[in-house]
Amino acid sequence: MNMFDEYNHKRRTPKEAVQTIRSGDWVEYTMGHGIPPALDRALAARKDELNDVKIRGMLALSALSRS
């Protein structure tokens, strides 16, 4: 399997990705513009089933416009 096949095999939607998060977990974001809004929305949709999830990021910047 080449690296592109392996990458495509591992890709997940934001909804699929946040299914691995459990109550009490830490979610680490990269710094700068690495804040994934789609992942934030998918995690927020699980707010009623998770407790004590801690999110940490450094120098979090957003390219989203605030209207």
C-alpha cells in the first residue's frame, strides 16, 4: 500500500473522528490556524453524551469571519 492509499484508508469525517473521544479525554489542537471548525461542530453535537472533555490549544487563530 502506498502512502496515498494508506492516507485514504485512514481518512474519517469529523463525525466519525469525534466518536473516538470519551468523557474525561483531552483534545489537543495544534497552534495557529489549525482549529478545525467542522470538528468543533461535530464534538459540540455530542455535548449531551460527554462529560469533562478538556480542549487545549495554543495561539488559536481562526480564519472564519465573524458576522
